[in-house]
Amino acid sequence: MSLNAILNSGVSGMLAHQTALNVTSTNIANVQTEGYARKTVQYSSIFVNDIGTGVEVSEVRRITDEFISKELRLATAGSEQYKAMSEIYGQLQSLLGDPAANNSLTGKLDSLNSAFAALTVDPTMSVSRTAALNEITNFGIETNRLLSQIQDLRKEADTHVAEEIAVVNAAILRLHDLNLEIKSASQSNKPVADLLDQRDQALTEISKVMDIKTYPMSDGAIAVITDAGQQLLDFQPRQLVYSPAASVTSETIFSQITLNVYDTVNKTVAPTGLALDPELQSGSLRGWLDMRNTELPNLAAQIGSLSAEVAAQFNAVHNDNITVPPPAAMTGRNTGVVAADAHGFSGQASFYSFDANNDVVTSYTVDFDNPGTATMADVMAEVNGALGAGTLSLANGVLTMSAQGGATGVGIAQEAGSPSDRGGRGFSHFFGMNDLITTRINTTYDTGLMATDAHGFTGTTTLEFRGPNGEEPVSMTLDFGAIGGTMADVVNEINSNLGGYTTASLDANGALIFSDGPGFSDYSVNVLADATDRGATGMSFSDMFGIGLKYPGDAGFDFSVDSAIAANPQLLAMAKINPTGTPAVTNADNRGALAFQDLATARFAFGSIGGLTGSTVSLGDYAAQILAKSGLDAARADSLQSDRAALSGEFQNRLQEVSGVNMDEELANLIVYQNAYNASARIITTAREMYDVLINLV
């Protein structure tokens, strides 16, 4: 070997070991840097004519494990999903409060029941009446508060969705730029380890938001896809487009997140129509979407179902009772019923008029099973013939009963042996003649209509079959002018259009039931537009049958005492009619109060709704079930978050073992490289001395 070769070997060694020292120093400096993967130097010998002439650094290698990194990203997505859900659930539990507390939903209901129980002692006490009405108001304030704040939480989740999308979009563009830099560096044989660190950090950001996978492309670039296979990055970046809702109510239809190709030159997106919402399986974005689209609406539906049943049962009792003195007139609510309709009742109801002494002037019992009494017009004709013309009138779907012919009061009572019934309600209750509680929407959709009854609607309504993530596989326009005239025709028309996804039917009480097909259990029928009217009453198809996103959740809004009763607590009906009594109604009668008291322990059938399994329980027990389920859901989210976080931590530790900086190892390497550097320097010194000797010999 020539002296030049020896000198070159020493120089190459110094340069190579200097690079190694730089890499080791960088490792030590980044020992606490999150996402930093340690680097090692790979040496290779330099040969000239098969003779070794030195050493060079062939590669600064980044130490990592792609399999562990992949599993870490998926585990991180799972942890962040339940972390997001737990955040909303935590706020929700604070809103619901302690179930045992007086100010909770169950506590408000207990106070309501206790207030009415107090009326059984002395129903004439004005203070007790006012207290009972106040507890109805307090219960309504609580349901209104909870439902309003549930919508606020949905808005908060929607805001998080928009924020997370901004994070993902920025990270995708950064990944695209890094891909280009890595390809360029690889082609120029420049080190890319630091660029790979930056790329992994961008992937980590995305993996917190959504579940992703990567696969290699040419020259070190990578492609990114969702776990379900939607492309986020290949040779072109994609961008997520979403428009958050300006405000949120139970009827808000959120836009879907769409995946679009991004033009990096013009900075524009080309819409593809690909919806990302249904494809996301984990990540914080999945958590926010699940809370916004499913969990919070489910809770609202449960509270609405409770509110509707409380209102319906208290109204049922109040309609069976009578005010003392009897009212001069009673006005019901819009039922959509017209005079030509079949009355739809079975059993019997008695109609009374009273004088100023609260004695019965005239009474008449309608036998709805009498074949000669077929329509509402027939019912009104019979009652008006007995109690006086104009006693019963029906206009715009609202039934009115007023005292005629010198009578001062009116009343309606069920016949004990054969009570009237339509859709599970007595005559007075069905028409809302003496309702105690009013709500924003109807509390029951048991119309009492049968398949052979006339539907009575005009106009059109647009129905859609909507999924929890904005899926809309099918929609239809129901044109009542283009179909037959019966409810059977309505059901058949719906099924001919939606039958592949859901099946409509009328149950025994006249409610329109939708039974979803396999794979569509989380879907629901929604109304996009409704320009229908039943018999010019102003009652639409969706309002009559409770079809749409606001049913039944909004039953808890505007839950309040009837305005007339609130203004005059003496109108609270506490008595029962005694047809043979003189007087027929008295203030001291506490039978009505006892009926209210019985509501505390009576059991009612609740259907499955919002993930809560159907059951026959008391109102208080149903309220407790709502709070218990919400608590269990919150605990489940916390538990799953802890489990996923532990799994993520395990993968993080394993990755750290592979790619993390070990100070002891790096310090040892530092000594090795220093010694090697010094040795290379010694070679140069020796070569110089040999040159000196050679020169002196000349």
C-alpha cells in the first residue's frame, strides 16, 4: 500500500467517524424528543482494484419497527375515539347529576308524585294545588334544560369534528410535501432519516383522529389509506371537506365529510362524492361523530319518551276527572279528525251538562259499538240532540264541548263497565278535552286508524331512510293524490318504495310502525319536506304519526301546565262525576287526587328506544333506567379508553425499546467513535512521519 493510500485511509476514517460522532451526538441531544427515532451509522469499505483504501458512511440508518408502528397507530386511534366520547360523557353526567339527588330527573319526578299525593288529604287546599302545579313546571324545566344542553353538546361535538378535519388536512399536505422531499433526497443519495421522523410525526397526528394504514411507493414515498380502504394520500393528496352546522336542534341534518382530490398547484379540491363518515372505524373523529349522531340523540329520545308518557298519563287522569264547578266549555287539541271520519271508538262514554248548583241537568251515554253510530258526525248528532244543539262541535280537528240551554257546565266521563277506547285512550283523553299538561309536540301517535279507514290527507311529503352517519340509501315522495284513499294504500305505497330497507305497518292502536331490515337497525325514517294536510285541519302526516328526527325527543320541550290551569289552580280537576249525587261533583271529592297518586306506582309499557330496551315499569323506574344507562355508557367509554390507552402504551414502549435513545449505549458508542477517530488521526500522523523520513532520504 502506498503512503498516499495510507493517508487516504486515515482521512476517510476520520471523516466517517466524525459523521458517527455527529449522529451519536444528535441521538443524545434528542433523548427526550417525542417521535425521534435513533440513528445508527452504517460503514462500508472503499476498494480500488480490489484493494481496501479506506472507509465511508454508506447510510445513516433510522432504527424503527414498521409493524409495531402500524399497530401503535391503530391502537392510538382506538384510544382517542373513546377519549373523545368520555369527554362528552363526562359533561353529560354532570348535567344529569346524582340520580339520588332531589334536583335530578328522578328527583323531580319523585317531587311531582309527592305533591299530588299531598292533595289526597285535602284537595281543596289552594297551597297544595299550587305546589302540585309548580312541580309539573319544575319537571318541565328539568327536561327542557337537559334536552337543550344535549343539543349544545351535539354542537360542541360538531365543532370538534371541524377542528379535527383541519388537523388531518394539514397533516396530509405535510405528508405529501415530505414524500416529495424524501423521493428527491433518495434519488440524490442524501440522508432521509430526519425527514422520516417528520413523516412519522405527521402520521401520528392523523392516527389520533382516524384509523389509518400505510404502504410503500417508489423512492421511499408512502401512501396512506383509512383502515376501511379510502385513499388519503398517494401521488396526490386528498382533503376532507366539511361544513359544520351553524346551530343544532333535534332536526339538524349534518352534512357528510367528503373526501376530495387536492390540486396542489391551484390549491383547489375536486369533489369526488365519497363520504368518509360511514368508513371511519376509530379515532377521535369517530368518537365525536358517534356522540353527535347516535349517543346524544338516543338520550334525548329516552328523555322525550319519558316526558311524553308522564304527560300522557297525567292527562289521562285529568281527563277522567272534573273541575268543581264544571267548566262552561272544554276545548281539545288538534287531532286531525273530521266529522266524516269513522269515530274509531269502542265502549261507552257519558256526556253531562250541569247547573249552577253542580247538579246534573242532562246526561247522555254514547254506545260506540252501536252500528248506527258510525262517524264523528253521528256522535255529535246524538250528544247535541240530548244536551242541546252546539254542545259538541268539531272544527279544524279540534273538538269543543260547551254548555247549552241554560246549563252552566259540561263534563265527560268513562263508563266503568265498558270505557270508551280509541288507540288506548278514552274519548275525552283522545281529543284532549281536559288536558293538564301541554308539550311542544304530540305525546302519542296512537291514531286509532285502521287499515280500512280513510287516510284523509292531501298534498305530498318526502320521506328518506337515513343512517346514523348521514347515509341515505333511498328516499321517496308520498303523493296522497296519486294513491288510494285508505291507510292500507298509504302503507302499501311506502313499502313499495322503502320495502327493501324498512317495512311499514299499522299496529292495533293505529300507530305507524317501521321495522328495519337486516343491517339497518340504526336507521330511521325521516321527513325532508311535508306539505300534507288532513281534511283541512292543519294536521300534517308527519305530525300525526310522529315521523321525523324530533320525535319523540322534543316532547320534553315546553313541558308545562295548561295556561288556564296555571293561571287558576282551582281548575285542577280533582273530582269525579257522581250522576246520582246532589250535587254531582264536590270540592271535597279526593278520588281524582287518589288517581293521580296511583300514577307513582302504576306500571306502563315503554317500547325500545335509543338503545334502551322496552319494559313495563313505573314512571320513576323508567327515569332511573335512563340515568342508569347513561352512567353505564359513560363508564363503558372510560373503561374502553383505559384499555385502548394501555394497549397503545404497550406498543409505544415496544417501539421505544427498538427506536428510542439509550443513553448508556450512546455514551459507549461515543467512546468507540472517539477512539476510532483518534486512531484514524494517528494513521495520518504516521503517514506524515513516513513522508518526512522518505523526503530526508532523498
